[in-house]
Amino acid sequence: MSGAVKLRPLADALPTVAGWLDDKEGAPPKTRADDIAARFGLDGFGRNLLLLGAWAALDPAAGRRIAELHGDPRRTAPSLGLALVKLPGANWTALGADDPLRADGLIRIDGGEGLGSAPFALAEPVLLALVDAPSLAEELALQARPVAAPADLSPSRAKLAQAIRLRVEGEPGMTLQLCGADPLGKEQAAAAALAPSKRPLYAISAAMLPAAPSDIARLAQLWRRDLILTGGALFVDATRGEPAALALFAELLRLPLIVAAPDAVLLGQAPTVRLDMPRMTAKEQVPVWRDRLGPYAKKLNGTIEKLAGHFPVSPELADSVAAELAILAPDPAKAAKPKKGQPTLGDIAWDAARRFARPRMEDLARRIDGEAKWDDLVLPPNQKDVLKAIVAQVRNRATVYESWGFEKRSGGRGLGVSALFSGPSGAGKTLAGETLGAALGLDVYRIDLSSMVSKWIGETEKNLRRVFDAAEEGSAILQFDEADALFGKRGEINESRDRHANIEVSYLLQRLEEYRGLSILTTNFRSNIDTAFLRRIRFIIDFDFPGVAERTEIWQRIFPKDTPKAELDFARLAQLNLAGGSIRNVAMAAAFTAADRGQDVGMGHILAAARLEYEKSGRSLTSAELKGWAL
């Protein structure tokens, strides 16, 4: 409590309380009870009730004296009626259900009797605060995690900490919403901001909030009481959880929160200020990874820098990778020298990071499983060169943008790597995406862009935001099929519709340019894409329908080495006017037929499979395609 009066130990006030019960007048010295009364807005009687409850709990002789006053040896707890008769300043108003004594859970009342006869006791955290040992209630301590201020902060986290400190000191009643990535950084910045005032910070997840409104109300009451008693602040990770539950919790808490989420969340009527978390650079993430990976860090030089450049670090991700290493490579020194054919420590760490970063994307898009290699792509050399340039830009993004300073030169704009793949179905667009994923060691997710587009204003942007926010966690490669759905040329002018569409397109272009990974747009017809949009795409590759030479090469590579094959005439096979995807379908269907008959794959199996493939699209084999075949 501020002011010139120094607070005395609680024990100094207890004799005065005992005197009140003997009808002796007296004013207790200023103690922590006065401080708590001021924090909760209690009147003098409320303060005295706290002192009576403390005396009853701490003085061994109190129970006997209280029983004497009640005229019943069993009634050793003070009653509200006794307090109303014996304590100075007694009034019924202080005992109302909406008064802080009861509304904030400072006292517990046995509701089995009338209010006047009901015994009461101090809530345990109140008693602990009175004796200068403030602590959370056991129920809260089990769900909350104290956040200690770090010894030092990275530049981006220090910048956020300064912004938080200014807001907390200048606008103490405002709830702060920390938006962006890096949940660990938000926690550390908040703890550092509160450290000078010695305020504790407690962290919980919004996902742990109960569903029932009555349970939320009770939890909010406990947190309100204990935060006021401890002088602490509550940090809520709202990355997951039910928004409605968090909004109700914030409304009932009636105290400012620090809420962390990728984007701002609705918190009812609570006054809020948004602060954006500066993105951690790869250089800043390296020490975080090293700290979390413990004894494995020294054996992962090079890999840690790669992890920092692709996977935004979080406590959960880094700890999960460390746990995976401990299971698969319990001896770091031995695992650092793997036998032939065994994965390296770097391989284990990278694969673990990729898998543990997946969960949010798994609910939003379909992951493409495959290990396509460069040799699987039958493309002109110049197109392969473009694909390899894409790999180089994604792989070395942190080096060029951050270490070499190109990000500052560009003002943080246009950092995403975007590509447009155009061409007919089966020409290799999806296979090219798989190849890029395999080359980079990153997951590829396919999203049908037409399914993201909604007629409802704002819904398309919301759908896209969910995808990009989730992808940021795992540096996934995003492949948006049916790019025409948003980027198509405008037809008949409709002012309202076009304005809505322009907002959607602008939002997608913005996210493509900001996304710290690779985004691929695909279309069957490049001519359908508005040229104004093409200028915003970094790479454009046209996948042409394969000619005879390309089809010959595809047929020569399409069967795995373990497939038993009869003598195949690749020149004849190349006469079939099929794209690469269709050739793959025909080869697989022929293999199943041959396996069922116990035969090697032969030309007859392939011809039968080709007829079925043609029938799917309503076509028939032509005489030119069948020329020279033994029918």
C-alpha cells in the first residue's frame, strides 16, 4: 500500500481483535489487512472482518473464546452474527452478495444456516496474503504456470517488452492483445515488462477454460481474487480454445489481461490494445533452440541454424523435438556418428520438427505424401532450373533476407516466395510440388482455392487467414489449386461483387508476399489469370503437354525397379497421347492386372489399362496411337 505509514505485522493487530470480542474499544495498527481492504474497496467493517477471520485461524485460543460467546462448544468458527455484534463499524451492507467480501470470494460462508448464524472463514489465499505470503489457490496453481523474466531478451522481444511496459504503466486498465507468432517470445516479453514492478506473471491456456458459464464464473472469481492479492497479471495463450469462453471469462474477471494469439480475438466489452509481436529472426531463434535441445545442441551444428530458418520456435515444438531425440538417440555422442543407413541426428531433429509442426494444418488441408525426386520430373532443362531456383530461395531465405540485410532494404515487403504452375491436368504440376517438398524436406499441403471462396463478405479472408497462420508454424509449402477462382479475369462488371472480390484478391496477394515460405498457385489455363496479378508472382512455369520424346522418357521411368516387366516397346507406348499423370494411372492399373494374373507387366496389360483411362474422359484410342501394336 502506498503512503508514509509503514505496515505492521498482522500479529500486532490480533490482540485488538480479541479485545473487541470482550467489548473493549481500540484501533488496530495498520497491517496488510488495510492494504487488502484498499485493493478490494472494503469499508472499515470489511477490514475488521478480515482481522477477525485471521485471529480465528491463527490464535490457538480463539476457538474456545468464540465457542463461549456462541454458548455452544461446537461452534468454534466465528459467525457473521458475532461479527455484526462485536466488530466496530458493523453493517449489513458489507455482507451483501455483490459486496467484495462475498463477490470476490474473500470469505467462505457455510450456507446451511441463516446468514446471521452462518460461520465464516477466510479463503486460504486471503490468509496467506495477510501474513505476507501471497499465493494462488491450489486449484489455480495446478492449471497456471509462473513465468519468470528471462536474463536477457532478443531485440524483437525486448521491443515488445518495452511496448508492454509503457502500456501497463500508462493505461493500467487496458487488456493487451499480443498478436503474431512466437508464443514463447510473448511470454518472455510480458514477464520482462512486469519485472521492474516485481509483479508475478501467471500463464494459462484458453483451451483449459471450462465450457459451462457457471464454471467460468467461478474460475473468474478465483482469478480476480488471487491476482489482486498477489499483484500478479494473467497471460492467456489464446492460440487454441473456445473464443466465447475466453470472452465470458474476460468480462467476468473485470481485470486487464495479457492475451496472446496469432490475431486479435473478441473479448466482449473489455477495453483492449493490440500490440504486434515482431517476428523473431533466425539468428534470434538459434539460442532458443540450443537451450531447449540441451545436450544434443552441440552435435547439431548447422541443423539448428536450418531449424531456426524454417520452423518458428515455440516451447512445445522445441521440447517435442528434444523428446524425440532422447527416444531415438539416447546417447548424443554415439548418435552423432551413425552407421551406414541410419539417420543422422540432424535428420531426426528435422523430421521431428516437421511432424510436430503439422497439427493445425492437418485440419485445414490435405498433405501430399510422396518422395518425388528430380529424376522423376520429365521437363525441359530450363523449367527444372526454375524449380531449383525456387528451392535455393526458400532454403537460403534467412541468410539473404536477414544475415545479408535484404529484408531491411525491402522494408519487410515481398519476402514470400510465390510461384504459378500452369498447364493441363497431368502435365506435372503436382509432381513438381512434391519434388520441391522432398528437396526442401518440407510438407506440401494442397488447398482447393475454390473451396476457400465464400459469397459471404469477410469469410474468404477468414478462411485464408486460418491456412496461412497454421502454415507459419511449420513452414509448410502451400499449393493452391484452381487459382482461377480468385485470380481469374473479370467478366461482366458488377460493382459490389468486384469490390468484394478485389478485397479477397488483395488479401491473398498480401499473405503470399508476407508468408515466410513457399506458396504455389496452379491453374489449367494461364490465359484465364489476370495479367495484373501475374506481376505479383515471383516465378511462373508453364507445364506443357508432353510430346513424344517426353512421353518416351516418362514411360521409361514410370515403373519402379522391382516391378517385373516383359519386353516393353517404349516407342509404341509414347504414341499414346497421355499426360504424365495419366501415364502413371495406366502404369499402375496395368501392374495390378499383371499381379492378379501372376504375370510380368506387358504391352497387353498396358493397352487394356489405357483403354480404361481413355474411357474415363470419353475418348477412344485412335489408329495413329495404335499403329504398330500387336492387337
